[in-house]
Amino acid sequence: MARAAGTPSDNDMWQRTWDTPDRRAVLGSRHLAAASHPAVTAAGNHVLASGGNAVDATLAMAAQCWLTLPGQCGIGGDAFAVVREPDGSVWTVGGSGFGPDGGEPSFYRDRGCTAVPLRGGLSVAVPGAPAALAALHARSATLPLDELWAPAIAAAERGVPCTAKTRADIAAHTELLAADSGTGAVFLPERRVPEVGTRLVQAELAQTMRILAADPGTFYKGELAEKAVAALRAADVPFSGDEWQLCGEPLVGGAISTRYGGVTVHQTPPPSAGWMMLQQAALSDGRLGEHPVLGADSVDLFAAAARRAFADRFAGCASDNDEWRRLLEPDTVRAARAEIAAGERAAPGDVRPDGDTTATVAVDAEGRAVSFIHSLAFTFGSGVTIPGTGVVLNNRLGRGAYLIDGHPNEVRPRRRPLHTLNAWIATDEQDRLRYVGNTPGGDGQVQWNTQLLSHLVDHGADAQQAVSAPRFTVHPGSDADTIGDEPELRCEDRLGDDVLTELRGRGHTVRAIGPWDAGGSALVLAADHAAGVLSGGADPRQDGVVLGD
């Protein structure tokens, strides 16, 4: 569709770039890595430069993340990945776990709970990260795990300097960390919040990493598993140990995919939220390119698609049903598109872009690409460690499962809670790699990933422009602890007063936030086959960089 007279072109809009810092990398056709901390990117780039592939680089970056971004991820968390192989095949790994076998709804109600607790042992699900990493390594890595993790193990033993972000995370969660001897000893040395630059030594974690590098399965069936289950049972958390063993086998299989513009988007299947990005893309395909980038029309359409996805998720989705498949069927999408075009808006379910997660992306010289994301759920997860291991456990059960009678996502034994994590790759019409993307940010992830996709495909943004563009988020969405919150549209004020005023006129409750305060830490790598280059962008909202050769 032709633009109205006087409407700025996409190029004009991207040229002004909303005063964004530039961290782009444009390199030859060898390799790229990107993460939300320079040391993590450096670890991945070193592996790639030394002859390792993108899976090797991802495994090295994951271990480095545990030390440099300890509030965001860890061995005791979950992990998801999508991998595109040089032959064009795409596969995924889903690493998340069950709650306790004794965790029937009545167990929590008998203890006076109106929801699954958000912190402490009762919030813990079996960690899926070790299993996911083991599956990645077994299927496509070329280097031994102990070699890939050796630099991170050495760093854990000598101590990693505390960054401003880690210090802020610790300061905001001092009470939680002080309540557990393991987290208190590491993150509150001398019983106080460490200064930036203070080395945080994690000797116990280093030893655990050595054990897992030799045999990741011991986390689920060996000594580490026994320690974890014993400690949780001692705290009246009803794990049997059987559910712990079962989660040593991650969900490995094909991606779920949809067309958008001239690309195919590949996502991680449930319990990942990847289908929600695909649903929003399907609801918006062919429409967003008709409007100026980030004008009121496009923001309104993004918001409508996101609200629909969260309402649909809350209404009927679980990790063990196929409702999400019905929502992606062409007839269902057509009906929903017609309702959105007619001005109908879904009632909110519940969304919370808080919580801490981190992601990495990598492309190697053969064209293999990995988008990887891992998390403890909330910052520092449950706040509980496995004694003597340095492993902080997640609070995914508390964050993701509902205590609502009969709900498809009601907390149940052997039911994985719905997840926020997702990872995506896009290929072109010839099945060549086009984009690798990701962002942390709770229920903001699927919204911001859709925004990234549109910027790249509909409006010709480069990778850095896409991750730096103003961001907005519908609230609420589907986290268990924010059900019933009042709906609003949170917008970075760089969108401009005119756009925000028009959105209010369309009925949105707009909350203007700081120019870089929406959250997330988006990463995008892009392959330009005509020019023969890889390019990348890292989000200025955190400390990420792109490196390669």
C-alpha cells in the first residue's frame, strides 16, 4: 500500500534512530556472537575464532553468564534454544521441569496459600538448564564440555568483579539473599552489598561445574540430585525424586514455524511461549508495513495482537494441551484478524515484563546459528541454594503455575508450568539464514520479539536499529502473580508526545516511561547474502556487545 502524502519514509524514520547509541557490528561472512555482557560475548567469540561452532560458543557463553549475570540465570534455572544447521534443518531444545510429585492443589491450599508461593522452596520446579545444555552438546557440539567451561570455572574460583547491574540486583534483594546461607556467603560478603568491582568468588559453583562437565546427568540421577531433593524435602517441599530424574530428558525436536513477510520464523514449542510470537506475527502479517514505523497505527496494532495472545493463553493454554495449535490454524487467525480490524480488543489476561533472564546468539562460519535463552525466573529465582553446590534454584513453579480450580495451567504433578522463555531464528525463501534474535524480559519477550521482527522485515531496519528502537509493552499478560491487574500500555517516551496522545485518544491507558526503561536486552544477528556479510546489534538498555571476525 502506498504511503499517504507527507508520511516519513522508513529510511527517514530510521535515520533519526531516536538518539540511540550505536553498538553495531558489520563483518565478513565468518562468525558473530552477541550477549548482554562483554565477557560473555568475548567467551563465545573466542570459541568461534578457535574453530568451535555456534553450539560450542553457546555452551561457553552460558557458563560465563552464570558468573557475570548471576541474578538472571544459573545451573538451577531453565533454558531453551533453537538451532539452524548448515543443511537448513532447524531443531529446538526445551529445558524446563516439573514441580514436586506431592504438589497437588490441595497441598498448597492446606497451607493457607491462595497462589503457589513466589519465593522459597515451594516455588521451585526441577531445573531444566543442565539437561538442555547436555542435549545441545550431545547433538551438535565439537569440543568437550570441560574444555568449553574451563575459563568460566577458573573465573568462578578467582572471583568475577561485581558489575553495576549485579550490585543493583543484590541491593534490591538483600533480604532474600541473606536468608539463605549459600546466597548470603557469595553475594553479601562481609554481610553487606558489595561495591562495583568487588570479586565475587564462587568456589562451590566451580566444583559443581566440574562435576557437570564430566557428567551432566548427575544433576538428575547422581549425587547432585540427591543433595537437591534431600534439601527441599527437609524444607517440607514434597519432591519424591522421581520427577527430578524424569526431567533429565529435555524436550528435543522440531521448531514451530510461520511465514511473515518474506521470511519463515522458527520458534521454540511449548512449554515455551514461542507460539505467542508466531500468533502475533500471523495477526499482524501484511498490516504493519502499511503504517509508519512506530506510529500510532502500528503501536495500536501491535498492542491488539499482544492482548489477543495473552487473553488466549490465559483462557485455554497449558504445557500439556494443544490449544496453541488451534490458535495458529489459518481459520482461527483469519477470524481473529477480522475482529482486530473491526476494532475488537481482547480483555487482558495478565503480563509482567519483570523478572530476570538473559540470552545469547551466535552464527558460525558454516552458517550454523543458535538463539539461546536461560533464566531463574525472578531475580535470583527462589533464593534457595542446593547446600554445598553454589547452585541457586529457580522459582518457575511459583511464577508460571496457577492455583485456579480446573484451569488448564493449574499446578499439578508432572505438569510443566507455562513459560515465558522463547528463542527465534528466521530463514529466507531459499531456507538460508536471515536473522537470529532474542530478548529477555518476562512476558515482554514475545511482544518485543514481534516488534523486532516487524522492524527488520516490514521496515528494513538493520540489526542495531531494530534493537535500539523505542519499545512498548501491554500489561497485564499471564504471570500467576499479576492476574487481574489494571490494563495499560507502557511506552518509552521516545515514541513522542504526538504518538502517545493519539494512543490515549484510541482508548489506551498509556503510561509513559523513561526513554530506555521498557526492559529487555535484545540481540539480533542478520545475514545479508547479497552483500556477503553478517551484521549484528546489541541492546543499549544493557551492557551487551557484538563480536566476530
